[in-house]
Amino acid sequence: MSKLSDEQKQAALEAGKQGMKDAYEKSKTKTGLKWWERLLWVVLAGAAYAASALLGGCGHSVDVTPKKTVVCKDGSCLVLEPGHISYSQAQPETDVPPVVQSLKK
């Protein structure tokens, strides 16, 4: 990844701040969250918004919605949702079918 310009750094910082503000406002409507869960939610949202500003120009596709954030590149995706993180990886294409062996006892 090439060195970021000052404008790119500032854009990422502003996106992160805005994401944290949005997440904080939304977290107020969620009942039953402990203080650390609310803080974690706000920090993750800010990081996701900042990442979208930084990664958008280097071949990654970034989709940020109120319910989840998806960062993809070359068929592999990282999904951030409230409460969990998941990762999926593209499977290689092959002409050879998988080999299935039965276990005989």
C-alpha cells in the first residue's frame, strides 16, 4: 500500500469520527447494553468507517450499512455485525472433483 496523503488521512479520520457519532446515537436506542458493549460497538463502527475510507481506493470493496459492514477483495470477505465477526474465503476453481472416502469399520 502506498503512503497516504494528508488529505486521505484527514478523510479517514473524519469518516471514523462520523461513524463513531452515528454508532453512539444508534447505541442509545439499544436497551440492555452494558457500558463496555456500547463502547465496543462505537469503536468498531468508527474503525469500519475509517477502513472504508482507507481501503476503498486499493482494490477493496467496502459496504457500510447500519446493520453490518462488509469488506471484500478477490472473493474473500470480512463481515462485521453487531455481536460477531465472520470471514469467508473464495474457493479455488478446479476441474478435479473432491474425493470422498467412506470409512469402513
